[in-house]
Amino acid sequence: MNISRNSIDRLNAEITISLNPNDYEAKVNEGIKKVQKQVSMPGFRPGKVPNGLIKKQYGTQIMVDEINKLLNDTIYKYIEENKIEILGNPLPKDQTKVDFETQKDFEFVYELGLAPEFTVPLDSKSSFVYKTVKIDEALVEKYLKDVCRNYGQAVYPELAGEKDVLFVDINELDESGNIKPGGIFKSTSLSPERISNKNAASKLIGLKKEDKLVVNVDELFESAIDKSVTLGLEKEQAENTHCNLQITVKNISRIEDAELNQDLFDRIYGAGKINGLEEFKNKIREELALMFSADAERFLKAEVEKALIEKINVELPDAFLKRWLTVVNEKPISQDELEKDYPNYAKAMKWKLIENKIIKDNEIKVDHNEAIEEAKAFIKGEYARYGQTPSEEDLNKISLDLLTKEKEAQKIFENIYSKKVLNLIKEKCNLEKKELSYEDFFKS
């Protein structure tokens, strides 16, 4: 066997592998013997089919399989031993068709996309904007209102208000104003504040149980989609429905905000944990700061990525990567789709290269205990979405199980590495801190 490398340029290379029978015949013979033990043919006992028949019927395919295995092992071993940093995977180069039936000596050429060389300067000369949310009194008051509403109780007023929910029966009327036999009928709910047409919405305000209201369907619903969803109509039927409807109020529901008192504080945090409105507000400030700190980190990461990609000239073997993406894509991809999607792919690839360079240069490590703690945090978050808290036993069991799954474990380790890279940047670089109002933070 002979293997050689030809450097095309800084980002592209070719590897040529030459094989002769001495390189693959032993493996092919082993493969034939293996098939011989398994195959059955009429007139022969299982495992006793003559070697010549096996070779005649299966020999070429066995040779193809064994040569492909040999090529795969050889090229990756060569890349590893020579410390070649590649992007994607080696691609077989288009060449004259190989004839496995008659050829004995073979030559295979593979294209490589090479990782670029660059440096990542992380020092006080590098500056990034670090946005945070200002936890001002207005934001606390807004959050207080949300809490009061979320912990409010349902009451059933006599007359409907703007923010109430009306439970109604809706009947289609004919041209004479009577309920149409076999027409539209739907028991549903309506709320004046969710109806776009303010004139129609105002007609619902002030209604009481068993009141009836006639309104045109096009006045009540802004689009055919709204008609379809609320009235349970097929799309085409909804588009062609322009009749009057009779709305009969069956019930009215209103959420009354909870009062800001000790009972509410105890319901949220437990008896005696928070005493008085000022302590409650301080607790809310802590929670808001924690909640928005995750957003601040996310914005900083996006700022760092954008700035470093623009600052560092990370060149990619674009032509090679486009060919590679076409080959590895599970579904066929057109040239137009490839050209459209490639810039985003290239941007993600450049950041991953920069991040890996920072990890390597600064010898950033992640140990198993850190991975377990990250897995536990993820699990707690998933439970919290459903208002639950896992037991310590479940937490340990699920986190260990999560780390046995390759894809999940990879995500967990990548998350930790990303956090450590961001923390390193925060330590070494200049952060231009900018405190913004809630509205400006999310719109800027």
C-alpha cells in the first residue's frame, strides 16, 4: 500500500491511496470463509458450499466491501497520525470508473477540506457591549400586576365587561332571521378584548346570561381562518360563509386579581417566608434579575460571536464544503437551496472553529461532575415547566441516564464549554456595560 498527500492550497488537499492484492486479498479470503459458513445453496449442506462457488457468486461484492473498509480505516488513521485538521469528511474524487471484476491494482483519490489557521486575541483591547435589564420600579409594578392576575380567582358577574369571557351558543340565521335548520351551530367562548372589530366587541359588553345578539359573521371574525377555528368550519366553507349569527350568552366569567396581602405571599412562597409588601417586592427584584441575567448572557454571546467572526479572518474551503453538504444531506438539495443556506452554515462553522480555538489555547476542560450538575439543572428546568420538582433520587437517576445518550451528552458538554468560553471572554476582555429599560433591551 502507498499513501501520499498533495496540498492544493492552504484549505484544500488530496490524499491518494494505492492498493495491490497483497493489501486486501487476506481480508477478502476471510470474508469468503465467513460467508461460506453462513450461506445455503441447493444440493449442499449449510456451511459446506465449495469455496469456488462462494467466490464466483459473492467474491466481487466481498472484495468491494473489504476494500472500502480498508480505505476508510487507512485514510482516518493517516489523518490522525499526521494531525491533519479537516472540515467535514474526506470525499472520494470523481475518477475513471473502477472495475472490480478485472482490476487487481487500484488507486483512489480523496479530497480534504482543511481547517484554517488563525489566532483569537482575547485581551483588554477587545471590547464587547454587555446589555442588562434595569430592574426599575415600573418593571416591578408590571410584574406585580401579572402575579396578581395569575393568582386571581374566577367570578361570574351578571354583566359582561371588556376583559370577560362569554360562554355562548352560536347559531346560523337564514335570510328571514330565523335559526337555519342544519346550519352552523357551535358552543364556544368569546372575549371582547380579543375581537379586532371594536364595534362588534362593544356589542358584547353589557350582555347578561340568556341575552341574544345578532351580528354578521364577517363583523365578528376578521379572517376566514378565525371563522374556521372558532366555528369549526372547513377552510373553503369558512371563506364562503357571510351570514348573520345569533349569539346566546350561557355564562360569563371574569378573573379578579388577587390582593397584594400576606395570604398571597404565603401562597406563592410558603407560610412566613415573605413578610410584607416590601419584602415581596425585593424578592421579585431578585427573581427578575436572575431571569434577565440569562437573556443578558444570550445577548452577550451573540455580540461576541458577531464581533469575532467579523474581526478574525476565518477562511473556509467553501467549494469543498458545498460539495460535502450536497453528499451528506439526507434529502436531495438543489443548487439554489445550497447557495441560499450556505452563508448561515458557514457562519456557524466559523464560530465553532473560533470557539474550539479558544478552548484549545486556554486548555479549557469539562469534567464528569460538571456534566452531572449541568444535566441536573436541565432536568430541573424541564420539571419546572410543568410546575413540578424532581426528588433527589430521580434527579440523580435521570441525569446519569441522560449522559449515557450520545446526542444528549454532547449537547450538555457543548453547553458547559460555551459557558466557560463566555466566562473567559468576560474575564479577559473589556465589557462596555449598558443598562437598558425592559423595552429597549429587547428591541435593541
